Amino acid sequence: MAARLRPSNKRCAVIGGSGFLGRHLVEKLLDRGYTVSVFDIRKSYELPGVAFYRGDLCDQQALLPALEAVSLVFHCASPAPACDDRELFKRVNIDGTRTVIQACTEAGVQKLVLTSSASVVYEGRDIKNGKEDLAYAKKPLDFYTETKIEQEKLVLEACGPGNGLLTVAVRPHGIFGPRDPQLVPVLVDMARRGRMTFIIGDGTNLVDFTFVENVVHGHILAAESLQPGSSTCGKAYHITNDEPVRFWDFLSELLVGLGYKPPRYHLPYPLVYGLALLLWLLALILRPLVSFKPTFTPMRVALAGTYHYYSCDRAKRDLGYKPVVGLKEGIQRTVQSYPHLRRDAPVEARRDQVGPTGLFN
Ligand code: NAD
């Protein structure tokens, strides 16, 4: 039998490391002197010093080689919220997370950091400065959120001496930044099709948008806080920019920065929400006969028309968290990183193709 390597404090694995957040996390970990393995169903880039393992996290045997001699695992993989596929969410986010925990225990991993989501407490009603002790949503608005709740519970409950694993959950909200395949490309696509003319509601609802480097910073602080007996074990932490912003002002700043007109006309929130609900129900009823996925789901309409911003005081107090990039700078850096999506970009440069997807998760 081959000798097992001893886990090193600076050796970590990022499950979902090919994704938007995952890749930013990998880059920062390398900067900080970590040795990084990436485990993902796809390989989206090459980086010196990173070992890639391709596989499905639901397959424990595929996961184990990526966790060998690793002391710290970040789990930031999930199917995209827009896929709206209940079975897939359940398989990956719930059953797959159970497999990740088992694999960590089997491989002798000491710490597991889950990327959860602030949406686990969101039910479509206003949340203003929500704290981590808010109850989980009893009626989550979509399958993604439903399974993120179960996923977070599994990871937090796994914390303890029983299986030798220390766990913590980071709950970001509205991650944005360079290389995000969702928010800016989707926004620009909608603007080009003339679909960014309307504001849902009165446009005053405050929300969190969090620059990706702040989310990465929160993850690393959470990981480094985990020590035997530490009070952060088994807890969830909101990581935000700590600068709530009007949802529609934020989108408008991105649009105007890229040369597009901001939305101007208002539509009543209850009307749009009611229509979205109707469409969603219709899609559900007709699913056996025809398959169509409405772009405006009740979740997306709710996120666009309600308040949802969260307190990150617990992270400040327990982790020493403070955003490292302010909102204004984050927006500027994001806009600058998409020259090909500018309104005046030559047509040949417009390489991003986007599918029907969401602006938040
Ligand atoms: P992303 O889609 O860019 O990255 C997710 C990665 O997970 C992808 O690379 C994908 O290939 C991988 N993956 C999916 N299923 C897998 C499987 N079965 N096995 C192995 N790998 C698999 O998404 P992201 O925006 O970077 O989100 C990362 C995490 O952050 C997710 O857990 C998401 O729920 C959470 N989150 C995101 C936001 C946001 O605004 N983007 C907000 C809150 C929480």
C-alpha cells in the first residue's frame, strides 16, 4: 500500500475551482503561498502550480486523489441557479455535499469551508440588515435556495471532534467582478435586446452586491480562523461589501459605464411578480408536454424589487473581516474588465454568448 502524505497546513483543494469565484479564490491562495488542487467537472484555465482534477463531486472515488495530503478544502461548486433543475440541485448540493464531507473525513482533511449563500434566509420579503440568526427560509422561492439550505446545514452539523473536521460556511450575496460569466454579460445581452427599459417597483430597494475579492478575503479569513476549539466552528458568516446599494442604481451604473442607457420606466412590483408566478406555474403544469423556462422567475423578480441586505458584523467581530475593495472601485474594475461588451465595441469583439440566466444567487 502506498505511503500516505501528511496533510500540510498550506495545502488546500478548491472544489468548483474552475468557476467564477473558485478561480479568484485559487489565485489569491497561490499569492498567499498555498499549494492548490482544483477539483471540478470542467477545466476552464491553466495556472502554474495548480493541479487539476476533473470529476463529479458526487463521486467519492474521483474526489479522494484531489484531497490527498490536503488540510483545507473549499467547497464552492454548485449547478448554476438558472438551470432550475431540482434533481440536479438535489444530487449535487445535498447528496454531493454529503459525499464531500465523507471524502474529507476519509482523507484526513482538517478544515472545510463551504460557500453558502445569504439567500438561505430569503423568502421574497424585505430583509434589512439581516443577521445570521434569521431562520432559514421556510418557503424558499427556488430549488437552488432550497438545496443551499440543506447543504449549509449538513456542513455546519459536520463540525466537531466526532469526525475530526472543522467546518464553517461563508454566505456571500450578489457576487460581481471581472470574469463573471453571469451578471454583466446577461445585463448587456438584455440591454442589447431592449429589455433593460423597465424598473420593477419604485427602484428604492437596497441590496448587497459584493465584489469578488471581498468574498475571497472572507473565505480565507474563515478558513484561517478554524482551529481546534475555535468559536467560528459550525457557524455561518455573511460576507458583503458592507455598502448596501439600490438594486437599480447598481445595474444602471454598470450599464452606463459600458455605454448603454439605464432603465427609466417603472412597472408595479405586484403586477410583475404575479405574472412571473403565473408563468412559472404554467411552465410547471405544461412540463410533461412542452418545455419552456421563463426568464423572469418569481425569485428573480423578488430579488429585483425587494430589500435584501445583510449585516456582516459577525464576520467583522469573529474573523476580523473588512471589505478590501469598495463598491465604487469594484464597479469601475468590473466595467473596465469587459471592453468587448461595451456598446461601442466592434461587432467581432462581442464574443460572449449568454443563455437565459439570473442576475443573482
Ligand atoms: P460558477 O458556476 O462560476 O462556479 C461553480 C463551479 O462548480 C463551476 O466551475 C462548475 O463546473 C462546478 N461544478 C458544478 N457542479 C459540479 C459537480 N457536480 N462536480 C464538480 N464541480 C461542479 O458559480 P459561482 O458564481 O462562482 O458560485 C460559486 C459558489 O458561490 C456557489 O456555491 C454558489 O452557490 C455560491 N454563491 C454565488 C453567488 C453569486 O452571486 N455568484 C452568490 C452567493 C453564493
